[in-house]
Amino acid sequence: MISTDALIEKLDSGFVVESETDMSEDYKRLLIQTLTITADTELISIFSILDALQYVPTLNRRITELAIVQDELGHAHIAYRLLKLLGVDVDDLIYRRDASEFRNPYLMDLKLKNYAELLTLHALLDRAGYVLLGDIFHHTSYGPWKRALVKVDAEEGFHVRNGESGIRAMVQTDEGRRMVQDAVDWMFVMGLDFFGMADHLKKRSLQLDLHLKGETNDQMRQRWMKSTMQFLDSIEIHAPVHWDGEQQQYVYDFPYPCEWDETERRWRFDRPVEWTDVLARFKGHGPYRQEYVKMLRQGRETYLKLLHDEVV
């Protein structure tokens, strides 16, 4: 197997990794880690959407949400299929792994409480996914994933536009505007969290060196804020950041990161925390993780039981 240093030299010259034989041990390890997080996130995300279907007001919009669920399942399938090519036991990941070991973001373990939150999930958090996967799509050195992400990139863009169009309709009424603002108040900071630890706290990033991604966490976070704030400003919805002309970037109007109150579902902007606390929240998972993983596995368990009964 090639050394990491030798592989980096090849990648810097434009080499594209096509199979496991092209990889160093570090490359394979980080690729599996990234694919697992992506696959788990896409898969678990469908359950909060399915649960929130009860709030969708029209049949047309409900059909759109079901199409998004189908897209997310397809995105998960792509990542799990690539993992299988790398020798990972995907059945074990999906059906036998402990629920606590799924690598999806904390937000996916929460339930949405109204239609405004569902639309905000698409407009803000699908946008975060669009930025993250878009970075991989444009910069990854792993050829099979780059080609598969052509489809994913287009569909994630559709999810964002669906959220934006629904929110633009909702804010035409005072009640709808209030609901959207309430959703943004807690979900915007969740979007910031999607991009991970601040750059100054990270050591050398092998993901960048190995061309598995092209931008740092903070660079992607800034790109997400720019796109998100352009949309929110256009509909006069507030978020706790502002543009700093001198720094030429968005800056926080609160100490980030800060404490999350899970019971009240709100941020304690007066209580700054360390990134170790944020990571502990991620690892602790949200209140509905067990329920969602159980739902994920029920269909397979029912199918296997029926298959067994037929054989007997």
C-alpha cells in the first residue's frame, strides 16, 4: 500500500483515486469516516421529515416532501454502496450497530413541531448539507464519489429551493412570519454546528492534504452564512450574525459556541461553552435517536419474520 506522503504528492499533481489499491491507510480510514457520517446523516434525516408530514398543509407539498425522503434514501444508498466497495459490512452498520454509534448530527435526533420548522430544515440545514457535499463534489480526489455526487448536488439544491419557496409563502402572514422566526431562532445555530470545530482548534487536516475536501470548516461555515443570510435578509428574518466589512466576513452576535437548552429548545446566548461541550452533545445524541433507529429496523425485522414463516 502506498504511503500517505507519496499519495499526497501524486494528488497534488492531479491524481484521481479510483480503487482501494490507490489508497494509503490514512486515506482509506478518513474516506470511510466521511462516507459513514454522510450515509448516516442522509438516512436518519428522513424520520423527522416523515414525522412532520402531519403539518404539511397541501397534497402537492406533501408529495414534494415524500420526493425529498426518496432523494435522501438514494443519497444514503450511494454512500453505503461506496462503503461496501471499501470492505465495510453495511448490513452491520444499518441493522446491527448500536443506535448510539450512528454518526448523524444532533439535529437529526429531534422532532419538528410545525410546518415552519420543516421548511426551515430544508432552507437552512439542507443548505448546510449542500455546502458540505458540494465541497466534496468539487474537490474530492475519490473518483467514484465525485461522479455519484452529480446527482446528489442537484437534488440537495432542489431541497433548499423547496424550503425557500414555502417560507416565502408563510411570511406573507403575521402568524407565519412569527413561526418562521421562531424556527430560525434555534435552527440557525444548529446550522453553524454542522461544520464542526473551529479551524484554530484543529491540528493539521489530513482531509485537506489528501484532497478529500477543499475548504476548511470555517470557510464552509462562512459560505453557508453568506448564502443563508442573503435569503433571510430578503424576507426580513433575523439571525444572530452580521456582516463585518473590515473583516469581510460574517461575525457572531453572541459567544459561539454557547449552551443549548434541550428541554426548552433554545440557545442560552449568555452562557458560552467550549467546543468539547458541543462534541459531548453530539456524542450524547438527541432525545429521539433510539426511536428513529428502531423505526429504521422495523421493516427489515417484519420482512425477515414473514420470510421465516413462509419457509417453515
